[in-house]
Amino acid sequence: MDNNFNVLIVDDVVENIQVAMNVLKEENYNLSFALNGEEALSLIKDTGFDLILLDIMMPVMDGFSVCKNLKADDFTKDIPIIFLTAKTDIESISKGFELGAVDYITKPFNPDELLARTRTHLELYKGKLLLAQNNLSIKVKAEKEKERLLTELEKNQKEIIYILAELTETVSDETGKHIKRVADISRLLAYYYPSLSDEDVDTIHCSAPMHDIGKIAVDPKILHKPSSLTAEEFELMKEHTTLAHKVLKCSDRKIIKAADIIAMQHHEKWDGSGYPKGLKGEDIHIYGRIVAIADVFDALTHKRVYKDSWTPEDASAYIQKNAGTHFDPTLVALFMEHVEEFVTLAKI
Ligand SMILES: [Fe+2]
Ligand SMILES: [Fe+2]
């Protein structure tokens, strides 16, 4: 057994300390002593003891008070205390155990008994510490694993969203990395919007790629038509918002719920002239209002089958011109304030 234990003997009579030390020295413990309760308490605060042999009758502060003090302190409450005393009355023995001592040895003691009991309580204490350490490392490992799995799940979820979104890109008339750019532009705009949290910013970044997911269910002839759509075709095209809602509304997951809002509302307009519901102003969810700007800005700055790309200056002028009609004017102001950053994102 590893005997590298710190044992403290507290007694106001030096001879008693010497007797106990003589007995215990054969175990090679690190032995310390204190001649009164106060000295003991200050020593214990500085050194981490593994066991305390405590006399009861001492001047200034008796052993019971020392024990009470140690048990009341989180740092010292688990150190095993053995009363080593000449007090042999039942009341004192009971009081000693009541105060939390692990053992009670009366003087004069049998050296073998002192050795055996000390050894037993040190082993027990060591075992308890090891168990606590193991439990802690199991807990830490479990926490780390949980974190790893959550990150993995989140990564998987994001990847699936991108796969689905890119599928939309391939069936619709989008070119290049429109979906990724809309997500990045939306994230930056959300970041500048004062009342949105970091969580909102992340949610919008993850959900924005799904804004046009309903196009998967729109007739490809309409999606790929190089000329302008007839009124009837346009009505069918508008359905990509409600078609997405039909599928996404079934989820309780934060990102999918946000994607549902975005897919439904990214064509709503601030003045109520948008679709599918003709929502107005702040009745349009902030996620929808943000993606509306990101979607139009990116679409304008890139070539489509039916149009050439606009310069960033023309596209941002368009956004500004439509503040209060198509777009949320507060968002447009933020967009214009940081327009250079949005232009950079649109060029990626
Ligand atoms: Fe759309
Ligand atoms: Fe789009």
C-alpha cells in the first residue's frame, strides 16, 4: 500500500503526541502535530491531511469544536477524524460520532489497534477519493462525448440542408453558389440587426439555404422558361413558398421551423404587396425580411437565364430605392451602412 499519507496528531500533551508518533512511524506516514485546536485548524487549512487524530480535552478550543469547524468547511469536511482521548464516557463517545468522527479510540490505547484503525480509515479515504476522481473523469468524458455527438449531429444536419438546397439549385434556374451566398448575406444582416441573438444569427444562416426548397415541386418547364412567365405560370411559381411550408411545417426542430418561416415569407413585401399571404411590415417575420433582401441582392448581382448580372452599385441602389415598399427600411439602412461587406459576400 502507498503510505504517502499526511497524518495530523492534535494533542496538548507533548508526551501523548510522541507515543502516537512512535506507533505510527513504522508505517512511514508523513506525520505532523499541533498542540491545540487553533494551531490544528490553521495547519489543516495550509496542508491537505488524509487523517486527523484528535484529542478532546484541550485548552482554548477543545477537540469537539475543532471537529465541528472542520465538518462545516467544504474544503475539510471529508478528512477522516479519529478521536484519540482519555474521555471514556458514553456521552463523549456518542458526541464524537455525532459530530462526524469516523472512529473513537480511548487512551491508553493498544498500539496495534491504533495502527490497524488508522490504516483502515486511510485506505477507506483513499478509496473514496479514487472513486470520486473516477466519477468525475467519467462525467467529464460523458460531457465531452455528448458535445462531440451534438456537434456531429449539427454538422450532419447542416450538410443535409446544403445537399437539399443544392438539389433545388440544380432543378431551378439558380446559377453558381446562390444558396450559400444568400445564407452568408442573411447571416451578416442578422448580425447587424440589434435585437437578434447569436443563436438567431446562426439559425438564419442554417435555414436560409432552404428558402427556395419548394421549387423542387414546381414544374421544370416553368422553372427553366427563358422568357417571362404568363400570369398563370407565375401563380404556379408562387406556390414554391406554400409547397415548402407543407413539408417543413411538420418539424419541431429550430432550424426547420426557421426554414419554414423563411420559405413562406421571403417573397412577402413590407407594403403588403408580396406573396403568398400579402403580409405587411413587421407581420413578416424578421427572418423573412432579412432573406428577402439577401435573395434579391444576390439574384440581381448574378446572371440568370432571363437576365444579365447587375453591378453591385445598381443592385444596392435598387435595394435602397425599395426600402419601405419591398423591403424593411430599418434593414435597408443597416444594409447600406455596411454595403461594402455585402458586396464582397455577393462576389464570392
Ligand atoms: Fe423564392
Ligand atoms: Fe433565391
